Amino acid sequence: MIDLRSDTVTRPSEGMKAAMMRAEVGDDVWGDDPTVQRLQDTMAERAGKEAGLFFPSGTQSNLAALMAHCARGDEYIVGQAAHTYKYEGGGAAVLGSIQPQPLENAADGSLPLEKIAAAIKPIDDHFARTRLLALENTIGGKVLPPAYVTEAVQLARQYGLATHLDGARVYNAAVASGQPVGTLTAPFDTVSICFSKGLGAPVGSVLVGSRELIERAHRWRKVLGGGMRQAGVLAAACLYALEHNVERLAEDHANAEHLAAGLASIDPVTVQSQATNMVFAQFPKEHCAPLEAWLKERGILTQMLYASRFVTHLDVSRADIETFVAAVKGYFAR
Ligand SMILES: *Cc1c(COP(=O)(O)O)cnc(C)c1O
């Protein structure tokens, strides 16, 4: 099957599985797993932070970070479209007693500085204590403008806020902008990075930050049920991904560009945006369900909504993109 629903659908390659088989392991709750340690140290170094912490998911990594930054009755400023607000089951509020202060994202994914400033609450018993600004890069596939990030973090600092980056796809941002990942992570106090997306590992995220913040997150990880034992088999997949699957993200970005150009050439389809490995396109509503079924019959998995997202990844080739575009053309040519 050609699966364009997400970059989470990638399967571990033979080389990655071999690396997992060979992994040296220990009980990581006791701090004994050398492969987990190596991944945490490697990621901390690449991101320019003191320490790293391995998590089973990006959702848990983000939540532990929010809980490390914010106490009960604190709040974080976040985008309406952000994963840490919209797609994590309200975890910060449910499990952390942390109030989100969502703001409308601008078209480029940023949170306008004047809106951030206006949302920061004065010290007053009526208000939650504003503690943290949380951004996301990439967001909807888009790379946050670097100058914006600098200004937003400066603004946060000026008001005494900490900063967190949901960098689930920060490697896509790094490759697309030709910057070392450490340049993109530098402004933030903590950054969460996913290995189970375009990097192609089956499981895993790493949170990086200061030793003090990572120690706090370590406690919350245990509380949240994220303490894993011989997790080196998973960390080995992530280390393999760092070595083999970073530069090749450029192929995914080129494939997404090709996919967008193909869809744009089909009459009733409107391409809304393409950035890094994501394409967003609109299809006439009445065609969504039949087109999705038509594609599935031809071995192509999509999630066809009025505004549909197509994601390229290491299990989608240039030929697969051509097959997909031809199938959509075929559908509308009937
Ligand atoms: C996938 C993703 C996460 C984490 O998701 P998990 O499925 O829990 O690993 C966090 N943020 C963004 C932007 C994501 O795309």
C-alpha cells in the first residue's frame, strides 16, 4: 500500500531492525540502559542542551515538559492549532492542572507577538499564573520564520516566561532551512523531538533541556507511566534514524512538492499549501468519500476530507507519488 495519511506509518527498515537486535540494554528505570543513555546524550549534544530524556511518545514528552515548567494553577500560551493544545487530549489540564491559553495561529503558524503580550496576565489572584510559551516547528509542515522565533522567545523572556518547542518535526525544519538542528532548538528552554515520524523509528521521542528541567520531567515521566525497562531496543532504532534518515528528509520534501504540483494540475482540486513533507488540498465535498474508496481499491491510503492532508515519508517513493496523482486524475476523468 502507498500510505499518505501520515509520516507515522513508516515501518522499521531491515537495517534499523538489525540495529535494534544488536542493542545493548539494561533497566532504564535504574538508569542502566547504555543505548538509551547514548541516545539521550547524543540528542542533548545535537540540540545544544545539558540533558535529554527518552519517552515512549511525543505526547508524553510534551506533557512531562509542560508539567516540568508549570505547577497547578499555572498556564501556558499555545496555538489553537498546536499539537500540545489540540491533539493531546487536553492532557496539560487533565493530568497537570495547567490551564492552556490558546491563541489563533497566523497563516504561517506563528503566534502574533502582540497577541502573546496581551495574553500574559499580571500577578493577581484572579488570574492563572502565566509561566510558559509553547511553540511548534514545523507546524502544519511549515517552518517557523527564524526571526519570528527569536522575537517571540525574547518577548517571553522579558515577561519571565519559560519556552518550550514541540519539535516533533524539527528535523524537517532543519533540513528544509539548511540549518543545524541545534540552531533551531537554541532559543528554547526545552524541546521535544519525535523519532516515530519522518525519521522512521517505530517508537520514541526525546525531550532536551537543562539538567534541572530534565530531572523534573524524569519524575513526571515515571508518574505518567513512561518509565521503560530494556528500552535500548527502541533507542537503537532512534540512533539508527539519526545516522541514516535525517539528510534524506530532503527527498520527502521534494516528493511533497511533486505531489502538490500534480494535484494542482487536476481541475476540481485546490492545493492550499505545501511545506516540507506536507500537502494540504481541497476537494469538492461530495467527492471525498468516493475518491478515498477509489484510491484504496488501487492500493493508496488517504484520509480524504474537505481539506485533506497528504504526508510524504521514507516509505513513499517518487513513483508512488506519480501513481497517486495518476489515480486522482483517473478518478476525475471518468
Ligand atoms: C506526532 C506529534 C506529536 C507527538 O505525537 P505522538 O503520537 O504522541 O508521538 C507531537 N507534536 C506534533 C506536532 C506531532 O506531529
